[in-house]
Amino acid sequence: MLEEACPDCGYDPAAIDVMAIPAMVRANAASWVAVLARPDVRERPVPDVWSPLEYGCHVRDVFRLFDTRLHLMLDEHDPLFANWDQDETAIADRYWEQDPAIVADDLVTAGDTVAASFAAVEGDEWQRPGRRSDGARFTVESFGRYFVHDWVHHAWDVGAA
């Protein structure tokens, strides 16, 4: 989602100032605290759509993964990211069984970490390259814009946006 606005959540990558990513991450992470405190946090709206808890676990893991990948881009030349299957991770880590309060704390911590990492990016570092295992190519700037869509969309998915 780098070329046009998302038809569902309305995210528009062209409208994002990458310098605002740290504040956006922190605000999004804070919004998950209330979501993860809901009494229905474990309930799926339909069988094939994640519950708010499962989405919260996913967003926490996205924050962690993108922080790792960002540092690879800053520390190496054109790194190839290891594949990550989000559905396999959800099953292997049993997202639906995790403690929502712990997930909330971990999500905020992971958000603070990745926000600080993006806040430290300077000048030409925004143009450093990296690649996903499926061949998708990014600069730190485009990677940041792509990153934002994931958690903005998931906040929309659970009604937190």
C-alpha cells in the first residue's frame, strides 16, 4: 500500500510526513491499551477474522519486526529480510490465548522502541535500501510509509481509529 489510499481504512501514504512516524506510532500504541481492555477482546467478529486480542498481538509483533528490519537497513547495505508468515506466527504463538494486559504492555514498549528507531533516522539514511524475500524493494522512507499502513489499518479493523 504505497501507491494509493487504502479503500478500507483511508490510509494515504502520500499524505504521511515520515518525520511524524514516531508520534504516530506512539499514539497508535496507546490506543491499543483501551482495545485490549475490552470485555470482548477475545471474541472474533466472524470465524475467519481475528479478535481484537489477535490483532493486538499482531501489531506488537509488527512493531518488533519492523524495528529489526529498520536496523538491518541502517546497518547493512540492501539487506534481504527473512520471510515472516504472520498467520503461522499467530498460530505458533497462540495469539488467542495470550494475556491482553501483557500484550498491551508489550505493544506499548515495542511501539516506543520502533518510534525511537524511526526518530533517529537522519538525512541520507531515509534512502538506504532493503528487500523482502518476495522481491519487494524499499528505501527507509518507503518502508516507513508501508509500516504505517499496517497498524493504522488494524486500528481501523478493531474500531480504534
